[in-house]
Amino acid sequence: MNSFRWAEPRSVQQAAALLASGQGRTFLMSGGSDLLGQIKERIIEADTVVDLAAIPGLSYIRKEKDGLKIGSMTTITELAADPAVLQDYPGLSQAASVIASPQLRNVGTVGGNLCQRPRCWYFRNSEIICFKKGGEKCYAFEGKNKYHAIFGGSPCYIVHPSDLAPMLMALDAVVVVASSLGERTLPLARFFALPDEDVKRENVLAVDELVREVILPPAGKGDRSAYVKLEERGTWDFALVSCAVRASGPARNPTALRVVLGGVAPVPWQLKGAETALKGKALTEAAVRSAVRDSLKAAEPLAENGYKAALVEAAVSRALLSLA
């Protein structure tokens, strides 16, 4: 691990100013479980680490008229147990409760979970200079790719590791992003960036920006949500495939539907074809599986990850049928 300076700003504006002056070598720390690992593994070289825990007022969950507001430093444990989340957005509580281990949920934060870096073993190996680190090839494409993308991969086949991201995207969340110049708000669906947009980044944050808040629209009468995570191990693992769903309207014939996958693409992957095919139709197992199989025709599995197609079908079926 290289030595670095430690900063404890007292406001979001101070933190953003430190980022702006850091020339790409200043990094934010919320829970620290991912950032410190990257520094130890020499994936990044940090001159300064900015501790967001020193900033007051970034940890909260507030139910207001215009929706549920979640501070970026809210811990995963707090999110999973919050009564308003449990009542109005049960899928979000489910997603939070299956992240990592209880110890990591106690320190991990909402903002950190959304902004964590990929777990690709080529990216995490300091001796390998892959596309994402400025190299000329994605080693996973022809290498060990059991856990890699089957959608949206070229030219880099990472998968986004967040459990919260697919569920929040299914719930039409927006993020409030702060900088030294002010704030902007954007849908979470536009927050993440595919590798063909910028292979070195996973989101659209500028060098001086940070996530301050996540906002969920008010839950409508009859809204339902669920999250299914399929793992290689029973706990403390990243998803092989996950599925976040939200439905509105009659239980078995939803008038609105969101289906978002995790573990299959560099960003949370919305199954728009399946949503369209199932809107207003009875959620039977046969109908769900048929719609998912049609959507999977666009998948491009690599040599070792074709099994994910079957897991997608299982995860989506389990999630949607739980709503019906």
C-alpha cells in the first residue's frame, strides 16, 4: 500500500473541492471496504483519501411528500431495517439484506454500493494492464470469464457488482449528485456508463462530483417489488445473476412492469423486451419464461458463462411469480 494523505472535510462542497484539485488521485471513502482493498492491491495510487464520514447530515432515510430520500452515507444495515423501506419498497429491503455479510453491511453505505468498482480478477490484478486500466485488450474475452457479462460487454466484459443498483433502478430512483459548483439530479438509469461510452469508468460522475442522495418516487397503491439473488455461495458473495422487479396494477395482470438484472452486464440491465411482452398479461410461469427466452436472444455469452442464461430465466421467473 502506498502512503497517502487523509482529509476530513466538513461539507459536501469541501469534499468536492478536494476532488477537483486532486488531478484524479484523490478518492472518496464512505465505508472503505472497496477503496482500501484497491489501494492495498495497487489497483489505484491515491495521493489523498477523503473521509465522507466526517461530513454531518449524509446519513438519513426520510419519507416526504415527493418520495423517500436516502442519504448516501446511510448504511446498508439501516436501509434493510427501515420501516418505510420495508412497507413501501420491500424489494429494496430484500436487496440490502443479502449484500455481503452483517459486518460489511454495518459499514457499507448506499453511495458506496452504487459506486463500487468491478470485481473482475484481471482488473483486480495489479500486474495485468487490461482495457479498463489503459491496456489494449480485455483478457476476460478469451480468458477465464465464468463470472463475466453476457449483455453489453464489448469492449470490456465486467459486470456491475451492486445489489442495490438493479433494485433502485427498477423503482425509478434518481440520484442527486453534488460538485463544487452545485448539484444536479439524474435518473439512476442514466448514472451508469457502458464500456463503449468510457471503458475506464462505470458511471457518469465528473472528477469533482459525488453522490449525495438517492430519491425514490412515492409508492403507488398496489405497487409491489421483489429481489432475487442467485449466488455461488450461500452468503457473503456477489450475484451470479440477480433480478429486481416492480409491478403496478392487478396482482396477476400488471399494468406497469420493471425487470432489471444484475450480474450479467457492466451496468444494471433492463429487460425491456420482457417488460413489453408481459405488460397487461397474466403472470403465469409459461408466459414469463417465454418472454425471458425471447429477451435472451440478444445475449452474447462467452466461453464459460453461458450458464447465466438459464439463471436469468430462473431468477426472473421466481421474482415475478412472487409478485403474482
